[in-house]
Amino acid sequence: MEVTIKSNIKWLIAKSGLTQRQVAEKMKISPQQLNNWASGKEFPRIDKAIILCKIIGCSLNDLYEITWY
């Protein structure tokens, strides 16, 4: 199983019309933390992923792309 989130975060944030900095401020996290998620260095905890989805207007299914093999 492979979970792809990094490209989805970048694309979904861009689609929302917000910048990564604006999203980070709304989430009350550092821009570096959000950048770590967007670059694939870290994955957000589920509670943070839910907040991210609410802010950028997407579902968890949109955020997480899971490939089973």
C-alpha cells in the first residue's frame, strides 16, 4: 500500500485560492509544518488533516490517495 498526500496537499491548497502561509495561519501551525506535509517529509495527524480539509474545502478522500498493490 502506498499513500500519496504531498502532491494532493499542494494541488488542493492552490485550488482553494489560499497560500500555504494563509492555511498555516488558519490552522495555527507554522508554515514550516505545512511545508513538511506538502513536501512529504511528514504526514499530518488525522485531527490536523480534518482541520486542513475544512479550511481548503475538500474531503479526506481528496487529501489521501491510497494505492493498493
